[in-house]
Amino acid sequence: MSASSTEQPTSTSANEQQDSECAGEEENVHTTYDGSNMHGQSQVYTATQDTLFSKEAARPAMHVLSLERAFGMNPVLPIYSLQDSNQLIFLYISAHVGIIFNHTLNSQHILQGHSFPISCMCVSEDRRWIATVDGGSRNMLIIWDSYSGIPVNTMFECHPGSNVASAGFSSDTKYLVTLSNAEFQSVLIWDWTSGEQKSLCQAELNPKHGFQDRIIFNPNDNSQLLSGSKTHMLIYKWDSEGLKYFALNLKKVTPATDPDVFAKLTTDPTKSIPFVDLCLSRAVFHWKKPQVLKAIGSSILTWDISKNLVEQQTQSFGRIKTIHIQQEPITVLTITDTYIVTGDIDGNVRFYDENFLLVSWYTDFNQDPVVYISFSKELPNEKIEDDYFLDVDPLIISLFLCRNFIVSTINAKIIHLNTQTGVIQTVLQNDFDPLHALTCHPFQPAVAYGNLQGMLRLWDYNCKAVIGNRFFETEKQIQSITFDPKGVFLAVGFRTGAVYILDATTLQNNPEEIFNCIKDSIHLITFSHDSQYLATADAGRAVSLFRNKGYKDSLRQWTFVGRYRSHYKPIQDLLFGVQLYNAKPRLLSLGLDRQLVEYELEKSENNKLLLISIKRIEQSAVPRCMTWYPFLNPEEFLLVASDNYKIKLFNSTTTMCRKTLLGPTYGSPLGKIVVLPKSMTSKTKSRHLAFITNDMLGLQILPLDGNPYKSSALICHPTGVSTFSCSYDGKFVFTAGGSDNSALAWKVNLDVLDASAALSGENMEPFYSLIKGGRDGRFYKEMEDFFFYCQIRHQGTDMMKRIEVTTKIPLSEVPFLMRALGHFPTEQEIEDMFNEIKFSRYAETGKYVTDIDLEDFIKLYINHRPAFGLSSEELVQAFHVLGKKNVLGNPIIQKGDMIKFLQARGEHMTEEEVAECFSTLLGVNEKEEEEEEKKKEEEEALDEECTLGSVIPERITVELFTQQILGLPLGIKQRVRTSVKDLQIQQPDSKS
């Protein structure tokens, strides 16, 4: 190797990774870090290869959620051997994180800094520096120090408007090359050790040369590079004058231009990766000669490169040869020391000398096709006793000086081979298949997860070992799993509709515990608190119930009770509860149809599931998830989160909405919520709520009050999180990524969250910050003025009457004050506000609250107003739903239809209310109304209708409705709310 591990960049500043997420851009933020320890020395420059996993390197948790373990591997990306002497350490990628895995210690160090899945990775020749690039819009590139795990450089938008397809270090680690993946590709060379975020040179590639999927430096000459596609190989030469290249058309030099020999590997529809689409390393520089080697099928193409090839742009075809070296198609071609190494589709690894004579081979892997091969940076130990070779094949002796290596296969398996002893060991076995099912054991440190390939695993997160495996060959496609509260059963739901009830320890089941009575995918599955019932919700919008009938012949007997299609839209959540007075189980389901359905458990039998009630709990918002609120109040509440970023507390018996609160706002609504089990190690006495959004995991301090500073979240799976589960002791939260084929274990630090919330201020300080301008701003002053105007309005304007100055206003004034501040609630929302205030202290005092002070009103206003302003896109969407398209394709609503919508949809308006609203909005002549004051009421109403009829346009467009009727500018986000009557037009009843 031309670069030693002691060579370090001289002008690089290190950045310490931060887990905090930027809410606006939804990506991790790195803050500058000087990399200094307590003695003032850089942690990067003082680190050794043993630093990363040493006890001294352990640091206290500084974040609310710290990534502890990652399950899953992306076999599309390379694997690299980092150490292979005292400890076996290698590097691979899982979703958006890099993982340095110490197999000897069974420990992971996670390179966490990307907010999008990592698209490519490379490592310097001395294994010191790691470069990872994500596939986000800004294609962020991070360079890490593998000895300390610290990021030392970050570059954004290396290729603006495009992502990075490949990257590579030069042999002296000073330079880095990046290759874009756009239609018109470009190559950039960077001096990453300098402080400048500017490339040294670049070249634009011609699309006719095919898509170049990999680029590398010549290890013997940093001024030369090589990239390849299926049709061309490109040789680059760069200097101070720029970067140029020469393209070799493979069709002209070989009869077989890399035939599609891998097509047979993509016939299995369950495989997630088409092998033919992989970016494989099948073109390399010769270690000594000025020569390029390219694997084509089962042959090797050799290309002798002349010194001035790029400058002259001519090539003698006599310097190109094709040598057939084996029968199996080559999938990987690499170089180590003086050997040419190939991996093939049968899982074999062969070693050739410089004359392409076979030196040795390994056919004992019996594995899937080889994707990558990485050799140890340490040379083998030559001091071996002579008698070691007595019974060893001479070919093995000749290969003894070869380095140890690791191999990755298409099915996410990593195998290590010790070339001195010939020992082959599987060091990592992952399942690269979508993972949607995950659940924690109710009282043991174990988590179960299953993927769509039918593999179910039980993992002990204390011992960090798999303690149970089962592969379902018949059903496969595990969609949902759950333990019962007693830890006896593990229920598994499949996409085929099958339900298996397993023994939670052995993962086996009796034939009678397999149910195939459902034909739709099982999305939700849950047990009752006494383990007597099991319920499922499927893609057919139906709920199914199973009952435990006790023991028979020493075996538990489960029976199918019945199935009921209780929703007309997909079911979002399924929840068992406990009846308030008799501790019997109750079952609830929540759907996108805004219906909350309760089921009759005891009387249901003979394939007939009965219902107790169906209640609509939302007007326009769509509920997403629910859970039981912990007993922090004398009442029992059902907590429901909706897509408008609101959380509502419903009385568990009457389902009356008792409180509306602003929920966490992290880019997307809450998808699932769970009350975190009480932690015995945390100093905090508060209870906490764990939640997931589309791509984030977060925690919320209870009790809920609308304070946004009491929550914290970070990106857990950029492509979407499918489900999560909390450990029984509240120390860990496990998330499943679904399409990214990974699961992550997060360590919880509640003390950090409580400390962060305390920094936001006490009492009303956090709420004042949510008001525009704060407490000293103009809006707050107006709020105070309106509040006291309401007092005067309520007491009357009689100047002779003494006005009593109080700090409260009656409930009847709340709607007027809300409207004065620009929020126009519906009648149902007003009723919810009244109930929230009236019953706020009823459980403690037995009395209604009939008035409210300014501070409580501010909280009420912040929690009830829309989380975000009304945007023009919502109006446009409403017109597309309710209107008809004109000749230009723009939606319009006829005047008659508009009036019908207002009188028949949502909260119905009377004819007088419609006339009053349009008169006010359109500014009908008030003088005419005054002159006709003495006329009869019938004539007055008729004249008003005639006046309105002439003012309201016959055909109403989005622009006309927004600008002329509502008086709002179109095309910008509005924080001024429309009236309740207008709101019904935007969000009609679901029946419409």
C-alpha cells in the first residue's frame, strides 16, 4: 500500500455529529466541533484503531433518543474490512446509517448523520477515512474518521441537481472523486483535506458512452482514473489544466459485450434486488502493469494503456485481449497484492496470478452470488510452525501469504475467511426484505420482528443475540405481530390473511392455532389485557375476533368468533381496553371514515361479531391513531390524534370531547402513539408518550397541554417508518422501516427531554412564544384589548351603570373573541370549547366552570386554532372536488350549486344565514336596506335576494371566490381563517 495509517490531512476541521433535526429542511444538522479532548488535543489525530471500541470512548447519552443498534444491511452497497488482526471489524450500510461492526465484541458504532438513504460509499486504502453520500436533494457527502467515529468534513450538493452514483479516494487519501448519476453525467475531483468546498477539476461525460456506475483512482498513479458502463470503459487523465478522458467501446474489442448472464438470478419475485442492476466492481487497474482488467461474462478483458492515450485519443486494438478463465459468470473482480481475485454467481472465490493461472479457489461457501469482496489491510502472520503444513494442500501453502477477506452475498450475508487456517465463518446474517412487523416482549428484554420473506426472529437486546428463529415457508409475508400481556403467546398476521398463534418461547404452534378464515392482509393485531381475546384488523376494513377457550388435553384452544366489516374506509387503529366498573375487556376500532366503533365481546359467537356503538368523532379532520391516556386525571380518557396535528381527549364512557390540544408538528401527522412504560432508572416523575410520524420517532411529556417544547423527534427511517414498539422497562424504542428493510433500536433518555423542556420557560412563557411577536408584540396587545372589550360587551354599554372590572369573561363571549382574533370555529368546535372549559374541574369539584381568564384563553386559542395557515391549494382541491371543469380545464361552481352546498352540506345554513353572509362579504348597499326598513319582512327578504342575485356571479372560480368574495390574495399561505360557512365548502361531509 502506498499510504500508511499515519498519514493524516493537515487542514481538516472535524465536525461532531448531532442528532437534532431541522424541522424546516428535515435533515440532520452538524455543528462545528473542534475534536479536542480535556487535554486540548484533537480526538481525531490522537485516535488509534483501538480507540473506537475502547471503554474510554464511551460517552454519556446527550440526546433524547440515541441509536443503539441497527438490524439489516443493504447488500447493494460495498462492505469493507477495517481490522482483521486482534479484532474483526468491518463496515457496511443499513438504510441511512453506516455501521462499523466489531464482530469480536458483538458491538456496533453507528455513523449517524444522513437524513436520506445512503446511495454510495468508499473507504481510503489505509481504511482510515470513510466517505458516505446520501440520495437526498442536496446529496450530502460526509467523510468520517474510522478510528474515532467522528465526521471530519461535510460537503453539500457535490453535483447540483443530481445525486452521486459513485465516489473513490486516491491512494494517498488526499483526493476524492465523485461521479453523478444524471442523464448527462459529470466527474469532479476534490481536495477534501482543504477547507475549500470547490472541486479541482471536472469533466462532462457523453451519454452515448452509457451510464457509468463506478469510478476509481489508479492506485499507482493519482492522475489516472477508470470508470465503466455496460458498453464503454473510460480512462481519465487530470492535471492542473483539467480533466480529460478516452472512451473504449467494448463492442469493438470483444464479441460478447457483457451478456445478461445474471438475468436468471432475478426470476424469484420475492427478491428485492435485481442482480443485473447492481453496481459491481468488475473493472480494476493492474497492480504493476499499465493495464486495465475488465470482467465480461466468464472472461477477463485486458487493456494495455499507452502513456499518452488520453492526449492522442487513439488506441491500438492489438493491445486489447480477452482471456476465458472460468465457466461461471464473474460478478466481482478485484486485486489484492499480486493476485487477481474473482467472485461468481455460484458463490465461488478464485485467485489468479498475473498470468491468469489459477492459484487457489474457495468453493466451500455454498452461498448465493458474491456481490463484494474486501481484503484485510493487515498482512498475514508469517511465523507459523512448520508442522502446520504437514496435511495441507500445496496450493493452500502458496496462498498462505494472502490476506484474510470478507465476502458479501446478494442475500445480505457477510462471510469471513481466514486464509491461514482455511476457516470459513458467517459473521453477519441479515434479511434484505421489507420489514413491517415488530413487537417487544411484555416483561423480558426481547423483541420479535418478521419480514415479508417469512422470517421471524426473536432478539435479546441485553445479550445482543438471536434467541429464536422461525421461517414460514407456506405463508411468508409477515405483516403484523404482537405478544399477549402475559408473554405466553405470540400472534402473527400475514398478508395472505392467515393468523398464527405461537408459543412465545419456542415460536411453534399447534395445527389448531392456524386460522385461514380471513382473505385480506392483517394490518393490525392485538390481545386483550387478560389474554382471553385476540383481535385483528385487515385490509378489507373488517375486524375479526378470536377467543381463548382455555385448556383441552393440556393444550390451549383458540376459536374464531366472528368478523365484521364495520368501516367503509381503512381501519387506522385497533385497541383493547378495560371497562370502567367491572374490569372486563372492551374493543375499539378507529377508521379513516372518522368512526369509532365498539364491539360486543361476550355475546358474540357462532361466526357473528356484534357491535355496541358507532360514533363519528371528527367533523373534517381524519383520525390517525389512538391510545388510552394514563390515569393522570380522575377521569379515563381515550387519546386520539388526527391529521390536522391535533390531539383530542375523549371521555371513555360518553366519548364526549373533553380537550383539544396542539400535537407535535414534525412535518407529517402522528401515525401511531403509545404511552411509554414507566422507567425505573430515570429521575423524572413524568409519564411520556412515544409516537411516530411518516419518517420520525419522537417523545412527548405528559400531561398534554399544547406546549410544543415538551416534545422531541428525529428522523428514524427517511423512506418511512411502518411501526414501532417500546420495551417493557421504557429504556428502548424499536422502529421498523418497512421498505428500507431495516429495524433500529433507540435508547431513551427522559432526563434530557425534561431538561430541554425546562429551558423553554415556566407557566405561560412557552405559550407566549407561540403568539406572533410574543408577549410584547402587537397581536398580544390586541388580544388583551379584545378580551376586555368582551367584558364591556357582556356587561353592556350603559354609561350610567358601574362596570365591574374582572380578570375573566363568561363562556358565551369565547366564540366572539375567537372570531375577533381571526379563528372562525364551527358550531361543533364551539361546543367542544364549551365542554372543555365547563368540565375542566368537574371531576375535582363537582361544579361547572362558567368563565375563563386571559391565560387560559390563550392556551385555548393556541390549541384550537389550525396548526398551519389555510393555503390556496386547499381551496383549489375543494373546487376540483365540488365543481366542474370549464373549457380551459379550470374548476368552477355554479351559483345555485354554491348555495345548495351551503344549505345542505356540513353544518347546514338557513336561507337567512346565507343571505346575511353574502351581504356582508360582498358589501351590498346598506343605504338601500335603510330606506326599505319600514317594508314588510317578506318584501325585504325578496328584495335582498334579488340584490344578492345580481351581485353573486353565475359561475364562481377559485380566484373569484378567494379574491372577490373572501377578500384574500390567492397563491400565498393565509393565517386568516375563513368563516364557518366557507369552511363547509372546503371540507364537505364525508357523504359528499
